[in-house]
Amino acid sequence: MQHGSYVAAKSVRPRLRRLSEGKRNCCVSKCYIPFGTPVVVGLLLPNQTLASTIFWQSLNQSHNACVNFCNRNASKPAPASRFVLGFLGAVTSAVSIAVGLNLLLQKANGFSPTSRLLVQRFIPFPAVASANVCNVLLMRHSELSEGISVLDDHGNLVGTSRVAARHALMETALTRVVLPMPILLLPPLIMSMLEKLPVLQRQRRLVLPVHSLVCLAAFGLALPLAISLFPQMSQISVNRLEPEIAMATDGLMVTYNKGL
């Protein structure tokens, strides 16, 4: 990006944030790691029962629904029913995938007890990743039909674009797939090695605290990595947008808030 475009993009960001964020709970993002770490520890507990799977997946997707709702592009009003729809859809998909994979694992032959336990620890990732995408799409699906606000380099509202909304949702959904990768894949690998240490073999009470610290460290790695994939205030060429948007501005690029 040229220096002039960069300066213009920076100047338009405050107005676009005010336009598209609305009233937010600023504590949601700040509480993401403190609240999410215990949930991840619960998701990765070995020997999950049906009840515990439903409980932890429901708690996780309740948290995700709050995050998606509060960090959406709020240039259009959102009814409370969308929150309920996103929550129910995400919980249903997460629980269905997690329970289904657990049932397949139980029926699979050829796994030793140790291998079965290790594979079981990786089941939360496909369940959570698919539910995260479902959660984002259900919580923000109206953006696809109504569009989101786009501004020119001078901070003037150009219009609402469904194409920009599609890009925003695709970027956010990809972020939600990348986010749980380190959180749900690294701890099982690390714990499978740490649990072989003599100190953890003798002191089984230390396994859960160590597991919690590993999950916390994975969270600290995953969150900035996922958020940095795409800038919150993104730019897109007007040639890729609707004809009415291209005709409404003389600029080559417009800016939109994709949400977090």
C-alpha cells in the first residue's frame, strides 16, 4: 500500500469504527482468555461422557456466541433472536460432531487404550472449528443480505455492500478455524509427553494444573496469531464491489470493518 493510501486508511478508521461498532461490551475481548482457558481444559479432559461433552461444548459455544455478537459489524441493528439462533445452531453442530466422533471411536477396532485416549483428545478440534464457523454465519447472516457500510478515503459513507460483507464473514470464519488449532491441538501433544515424566507419574494431582498452564500458553499463542491474519479495518477494490458502489466514489479502494 502506498503511503498516501495508508494515511487515508488510518484517518477513516475512527469514523468507521464509530459507525459499525455501535454499543459494545468492551470486556468481552479482554475476558476471552481468562474465561476461555477453563473451558478449553474442560473440552480436553480425557474420558468424556455424553453429559460432559454436551456441557463443555455448550459452554464454549455460549462464550463464542457472545464474542461473535459483540464483535460483529454493528452498522445494522441486530435482533436478540439472531443471538439465540447462533447459539442453538453452534451448540447443535458442536455436540453432534463431538458425540458422533466419540461414537465412531468407540466402535473402531485396532486402537490400544493409550492410542484411543490420545485420539479422543483431538476430537474437540473438528467439533469446535465447525461450530465456530456455524456460529459466525448464524450470528451475522443478515450482513450477507443487507450488506455492511463502506467508506471512502475521506471517511465519507459510500453505501452498503453485500460483497464486502461476504469478504468480512469469510475472513472472520477463517479466523475462527485457525484460532482453536493451537489451543486444541498443541495441549494434547504436549500433555502426552509431559504425562510420561516421573514427577507427573508420581503426583497425578499435578496433571490438571500443568494441563491448565499448557492451555493458557496455547491461548496466548493462538489469539494474537488468529487476530493478525486479517486487519479489522480492511480495504477492498471498488472494482470487486457492486456497480452502484463503484459509481458512488472516485476512489480505487473503500474501507470496511470486518469485525473480530
